[in-house]
Amino acid sequence: METMKCGVAAEMILLRFDPGERLLEGLREAIRAEGIRMGLVVSGIGTLSDCRIHQAIAGYPPNLMTRHQEYLELKGSYEIASIQGIIADGEPHLHITVCEGSRTIAGHLEDGCVVMGVAEVAILRGAGAPFRRVIRGPEKIKQLTADA
């Protein structure tokens, strides 16, 4: 375990996405335009007509050496229950939970998610030197670190 600390700037950036816009691609564009090197995505709500996510599959008991990514492509009317994650060194790592009727699915947000009605995302800008993700260990997992 590694403990990392940073200040939080007194700035919240709210983004609204309109029908037909791509969610993750738009978030990356806003992160670049706003110069966000470090931050927290603290809220995300709305609806999607197309949703692409991936889940890390490692079995049980988990075997990280044989894990793989399972990609899901969903088409329909999906309510965004939650988007959250960390922006480190200007790169977002976000998880999303969506539902359609009684079906709920969660995973890593991927390119290709299309807003159906509206989507709103709140970002808190971090202050200080940005954290980054590095690949570590024999499992080759990309992990957050404050190491230079």
C-alpha cells in the first residue's frame, strides 16, 4: 500500500454532454482544455444509448497472472447511476455503473459511450504535483503512485 496526499483546489468543473456526444472522448477533451493534471471525478449522471465498458476477470480465487479484460457493448436506454474515478497525470481512470430496468452493470468506462438525453459530470481539480500510473509487479498491473 502507498499513501498519497494532495491538496484540492477550490474549483469544481461541471460538464454537460448533449444527445449524441461521446462521453469519455469529451471528458478527455475537457481535461486537456482545462489543463487538469490531477483530479477526482466525484459525480456522473445521465443516460446513454450506447455503452462500452470493460471488466477485469480473474476468476475465484483470483489469479492475477491469468486475468483478462471482458469488453461489453450495450445498446439501449441506460441510466447512468454513477461515474467516478481519478485523473492522474491528465489521464482519467473511471468506473461507471449503468442500469436498464432491473439489470445493473458496472465496469471501466471505455470510448464509444453515446449520450442519449443528457450526461453531467463533476470534477474536482487537485493541487500539487500530479500522480501517475505505472506498471508494477509480475502481474503487470497499472497502479497509481506519487513516485517521480
